[in-house]
Amino acid sequence: MISKQVLMQTDRLCSGLKQRRYSILSPREDDHKSGIVTFKHSTLPSLELYNLLLANRIQGAERAGYIRLSPHSYNTEEEIDEVLALLSVG
């Protein structure tokens, strides 16, 4: 099921982000989860991080001081881990 795989990817992303001092704006309760993850770092500017992602060919959006990523079923765990490695700054 695609939706289950998408939620697994977003759970992996959110877990890794929390370990790296990011706050998650997107709801993560089971009844409200989605394939969209909106987050920001506690001290690093979101626009700077967004530009880092873009420079590494990772598509997302920067909105109102937050970064938005939307992993999908075609994304692999390795790709999620690559994003997390890029965001392991500060």
C-alpha cells in the first residue's frame, strides 16, 4: 500500500530530524499524519538549509521560516538517510 510506505518514509525522516535538533511542525499523531514534513532547526536559518538541499538536488520548499519535504513511495530509505546526513549540520 502506497500510503503506508509514504508514512514510513515520513516517520523515518521525522525521527532523524528530531535527533538532529529540528522541530517538526507537521502533525505526527496517527490520525493526522501525512506525507508532508515541515520542520526547522533550533538555530540554523531555514533558507540556508533549503539552499543546501537544493544544491544537492533535493526538492522541497522554504515557507515562513520552515522547510517542507514530501517523501513518496518511490523514495528509498537510503535517500531519506542522505537528506538527514545533509541536515546534520550545526
